[in-house]
Amino acid sequence: MRHKVGQRKLHRTTSHRLAMLNNMVTSLLEHQAIRTTVPKAKEARKIAERIITLGKKGGLSNVRLAARTVKNRDVLQKVFGEYKDRYAKRPGGYTRLIRLGFRRGDAAEMALLELVDRPATQAAPAETEGAEAPKAE
């Protein structure tokens, strides 16, 4: 039985798995959405939620704890600035996992991992402009 086993191994060595998850979390916090496999997304979600919670708490010690995972200084400032304000009232659940179907090459189940309450992208309004009904003259 696998009671109390902390995380998935993801068929990787410990150092490779930790580096991969740290990079995925950094990309998620930078771009606010990433596309990956479901098991990787579930593991990255755990780490990302901890980082955002550290950002909400603030303080130098929490910045140092978050810097162990997020190596990019600009992303770290974003966590302790923009995300701290955005998620101030939210008691948790900062990410959303949307299943996208299966990858064509190896049939791995894919998912979109995104931050909740992220602003709409610039591409979305352009798509709605073309979909407007023609004006009758």
C-alpha cells in the first residue's frame, strides 16, 4: 500500500523531477497558464499554491523560501506584488486544472493549468470583433 506517500515520481530522478517542477511553477506564475500532462499539472499545482500563499504572507523569510523554487527575480516580484493583491481575499484554490483530451503522439492525457481570476488575454477581444453580426443598412 502507498499510504502517506508524498508525491508522484513521474519516472524521473529526484533532481530532474524537482528541477522540472520548479521550472513549470515559474512558467505558470510568469505566463499564468501552462499546458502539460495531468500528473505533472497536479504536482505543479501543489507547489504553485504554496508559493502564492507565501506571497500573500509577505516578509523577507517568505521571499527567501519562495526563491528556492522560483529562480526568476521578475516572477518573484510578481508573486509578492501583483498576486499578493489579487488573491488577498481568496483563502486558497489559486489554480484551475482543465483537462484538454489526449496528446496525439503518445495518448498522454493533457491539461491546462491556469491561475484563477487571471485577466482576459488580448487575443480574446479580437476574436469577438470578427464574430459580430453584420449591421443592416
